[in-house]
Amino acid sequence: MLDGLEKLLAKGVDNALLRFGLGKGYLDQQDYPRAAEHLRACVGFDANYSAAWKLLGKALQAQHDLDGARDAWQQGIRAAQSHGDKQAEKEMNVFLRKLDKAAPTAP
């Protein structure tokens, strides 16, 4: 599947849906840097793509970029709220709470 999507990209096809597919595919393969690259491009095309923000946060968290993950989920929550995607909003709020719980507290 990823090979076909990469071939489309190489031919000059580039849009939010293609980048989302690539990002999700690489995330599923645990290739977090490539997933993040494509998911960033996806939200570059469509800043209201809440599912892309959600996965971008996961890719960044997997790379231990906790500030980046937090920022992605916060932007994703705003995107979800802007078009009434309650489920995505709820999921990203849960991710943020878990991130806050896991964060080391300052002395």
C-alpha cells in the first residue's frame, strides 16, 4: 500500500488525503519520523484535519517529543471543535491527560 502511495507522491500527486494515508501507514510500521513528516504535510494542506493532528501527536510522542505531541493534540482539539468532531476531541483530551500524568513533576 505504501509503495503505491509513494509512487503517487513521486508523480506529483500531493494532497491531504494522500499525506494522511502515508502518515498512517508509516505510523503503523512504527517509522515515526516519516509518519510525522507526512502528517505535518497533511495538516499543512488542511489545518482542520483532526484525525491527522491526532496521529501526528502519537508519532511525536513515540519519538519522545512530548512538547510537540502536546502542541499537535491541542491544535487537533481546536480543529475538532471547529467542525463538531466530538469523538476526536474526546480522544485527544484523554491523550493530553495521560501525557500530563506521565510528565515528571518539577521539584
